[in-house]
Amino acid sequence: MIETRSQPDERRLRVLVVDDHDVVHWGFRVLLSKQPWVQGCLAARTGAEALELTRRHRPDVALVDLFLAGESGADVCKSIREASSTTRVLLISGAGRISPYAARAAGASGFVSKDWDAHDVAMAVRMVGLGMTMFPPRSEQPASLLTDREREVLDLIAAGSTNREIAEQLFLSPHTVKEHTSTLYKKLRVRNRAEAVQRAQRIGLLG
């Protein structure tokens, strides 16, 4: 769903790309730099770099990967918005999703998937930079990051259950629960239960 606050104009925008994958990082810079409405394209690979560039250049819009190595794109979004209230943020991910509620709570003006065509991603960046918000209908949002079973395990982890208790409640073997837990950590890019719960809350996987 696109909520417009103003109509697209010919104003040229300063764009900041925040992504820690070299190929994606390079690809977005090339894509956006070629757009006639882009005045300049900055790039950062970490939250600290993004914050420094935001303070120095005050970009109009930042395209931020939801899953950066070792940090949350939602947290980076909050930091950018705190450093520059005029910089609007569009979150993007190829591995999962964030609920519109969680994205808005982080200060984002939209969320798109890396599965979108390059032209569509570029247009989403432009629309957000011009004051619009973009959250696709649920039918067009990326599939949930976790399977239903993984969500059940995550919910029980958040409730403080041990692996053995989870196994008993879900009628699984402790070994199977351990495998689900390991997969959760990999998908969320975390190292332990506490980090898994914190990140899941940030991106809207938990209430």
C-alpha cells in the first residue's frame, strides 16, 4: 500500500545505501547513481558508517538492509532518523520481512524486497525520498523469515522455556528442537537466545 503525502516532482535527491554485501552494495550504487533524479549516492557498510555519513551529508533518503552483519537494520534506521529528522528511510531485505508496525516504530517510511525488479526498487527509493510511505500489501510482502515450527520454537524461547520443555510441549525430540534453534540463530544472525528474542522483537516476529 502506498500512502502519498506529495506528488513526485523533479527534485533531485541525495541517497544513502547501507548494505554489508559487496555485490548488493555495488549494485545499488550503480543503479541509483544512473537515475536522473539522484543528485548523489553515498554508501555505507555498517551502522557507524551510515550514521557518520548521515550527520555529514544529511541525505534525503536512506536505503537500509534489514539484516546487517552483527546489527539490526531497524536499529540503524532509528539512529539515522535521530541524527537527521529530514532523512527518510526505506528498509529492504532479501531474507525476511518486517511488519509495517515494527518498521514504522523504527522510523522507516517503507519496506521493499530485494526480489523486486531494479526499476521498482529505484522508484520506491524515489517515492520515499519525496515524502511518501510504501508498505506492500501482505500478498506482495516477502515470505516470513521463519517457518511455522520455527515460530513456535521462538515463541517458547521468548517465554523462557528450555529446549527440553519446548520438546515436551511440541512433542518433538530434544535433538530436533536443538536443530530448529540453530536454524533460528542462523536466520536471525544471532549467537544466543537473548539476541534471538531481541532481534525478533525489533523486526516484528514477536509481539
